[in-house]
Amino acid sequence: MDIRTLELTDQAAFERFQNLLLAEKAAGNTFIETKKVEDFPAFIEKSSRLERETDDPNWSTVTSYYAFIDGEIAGKISCRWELEKGELARAGGHIGYVTSPAFRRQGIMTDLLQFALERYRERGILSVLITANVNNLPSRKTIEKAGGRLENIIRLEDDFPDAHMAGQDLARYWLDLT
């Protein structure tokens, strides 16, 4: 498995990955939070810029890493570096991730999460928050397998600013990297 950020040459693999996720979202999977990327070069440029600066003072800088297996994207993990921004300390957490439907139940996210946690260690961030919808048992099991300790379960308001999260019950886990 090759874990890295996207490059322009990854467009075809990214489109296949994105299409699988969009189809699953359209079929009713409420855990999928993806939008169609229409301009891949602009997406790559924005992704690179968001590692250093954001478009909104409430957003964290972020690095998204992708796991490639035989030229296909098996999963994505996004590392948000500034927990103090916006609602991250309460609802979003440091990390967001998704596994391609074609690669689920193969340990991909376990490996990708370990890779991400090492990036946090390198930056001196030794306490990492990850949240998951309380009903997303595969995600919760992945977090627990990585050593996540459940802090609490919270209910987000029905008028929560991020509409796709409004009204959800979230399990909040902390991982100690010391």
C-alpha cells in the first residue's frame, strides 16, 4: 500500500474512487460525506493550499492522505491540524476518513489511521480526537482498535452549522500518542 497526497496523475483513480462513494451516498449511505469534484486540477491546487492556509478562520489546515493499492484508491484520511478551529473540538475532531466500498473489511483504514497518527506524533500533537456517528459501528471499531478511549456521546443540535451532521449522536474518542 502506498500512502500519500494526491497528484495530477491520480485523476482517473480519484474519479473511480469518487464515483463509488457518490453511488453509495445516492443509495442512502448517510455516513458518506463527499461531493462531486468537477475540476480535478483546481481540487489538487486547493488541497495543497489548505495544508498551509484556509479560506475561513473557523477551518483548520488539513492534509488529506490517500491509500493506493494496485493503482486504485482504497481509502482517504484527512488530518486536521488545528483542533481549536470552529466546532472541531466538539464535533469534528482531528481526523476524518472513508474507505472505498471495494476495499472495506480489509484493514485498510486501520493501516491508514496508524499512518495518520504517526504524522500527528511528528508534529508534536500527542492527544488526538476522533468522532464517529454513534451508529457507525465499523468506524467506532477502527477507532477503538487504534486505542481510542470513548470520552462521551453527544447529540448535535438540529440546527448545527454543518447540515449533514445536524441532529446526529456522536461518539467522541481520544487517542493518547505518548
